Amino acid sequence: MGKKIGVLLGFLLAVVAMAAPDDNMIFTRMKISLSSKGAPTDRSESAFYSSGSVRNKWAVFTIDYVPQIPEGNRGGNRASAWIDGVILKLTVAFDGVSGGRQILCVFTGETRFWSIPLDGRKRHEVMAIPAHLLDRYLPVSGTSSTFGSNTFNAEAVFMDRGGRVIGRAFYAPRMSDADAMQFFEAVSRTQQKLVVENGVFDRSSTPWRDRNVDTFDLIKPNKVK
């Protein structure tokens, strides 16, 4: 599996031109980290549930970022500078299995925000892939299908309400950022993949939705236009 997908992507990477970086991003100093977390449980209600039915834990991606006024517009009052309607899109690619065959799996998900202050302060957001979906699509080795630090490659992109990219970061342990950008350009173009839209949950749809709420930027519910 790894060899076939690797050959395919290696070929695509050879023919895709790398996009030029934008030095005037609003979301800067971005970083993606990955952790494995089991959903919190309520011991008082344990009698109502069977023992664990999933092999994996949730794949939790933490995106660090610093929103700030673009360099060319820093004459204004930072305290009153906000940006509305921002969308954070996370794309996660990995070698998976579906229908008994090995295939490149691409999970996507979005977080929609009300408003974010451009105050130059570091903050973070959390998005995650549920354990059940990992059990479904990760290849099984022996009795396990658990993931490791090198299982996934991820791209986080902030976009303004007009769809313009205003921040970008990668999680790619075996690649440089330049190679990761080419990798995801190749992934977006190939037809030989399985796409699972909304397979990456925003924080409000995870078991940690009510934890430390005021330390995050405010998520806009899907029912709100």
C-alpha cells in the first residue's frame, strides 16, 4: 500500500509547481500538533455502557496561531481591530483502506468563527478525527489499527469571508513546509483518493466542546448564516 501510494504521490509532486508563499498573512506563527486522546467518560453512568468498542483514540489536531493586522495596515488601533467570518479548514491525508482495497484517504473539516481580534496574541484551536472513523479507515495490522506520529499529513488554512487564504500551516513530520505544500497540491489534483468530507470535527462537535471555552475564539454554529 505505502509503496503504491508513495509512487503515485511522488509522480504528482514532480509535476506540480509550488505556490509562492504570501508574506502578508493575517494569521501568522502557525503550528499544528497532533495528540491521541480518549474521550472523557462519566464514571457515574458507566453501568449503562459496554466496555470500549473502539481500538483507536481520537486524533486531536491543535492549531496554534497569532492573528495580527497585516504589515501594510498597522497604523490603526490594534485594540479595535477584528476580522469577521473567518473559516479554518483542516485537510488530513493518510494511507487508508476502504472496500477491501488500499487507497489514499483525505479527511476534511471546517471551523467557522464569529469574529477574531487582530491583537497579535497567541491562541489555539482544536479539531479532531473520531476514533470510530479511524477504526473504519486505517489499515489493520494484527489486532490493531492505531495511529502514530507519522500516520497523517495535515494542512490548516485560514480563509476570510471572500475565500482568500490568510494563514497556512502544515503537519508533515517527514517533509519540509515546501514539500508539504507540493504534497497537498498533488493530493487536491489526483482522482485516485477517497474523500471523507466533515470527517474532521470542529471543537464544538467533539467531547471537549465545553472545556475552557473562553480560552478559544468563538465558533459560529452551522445554523447561523
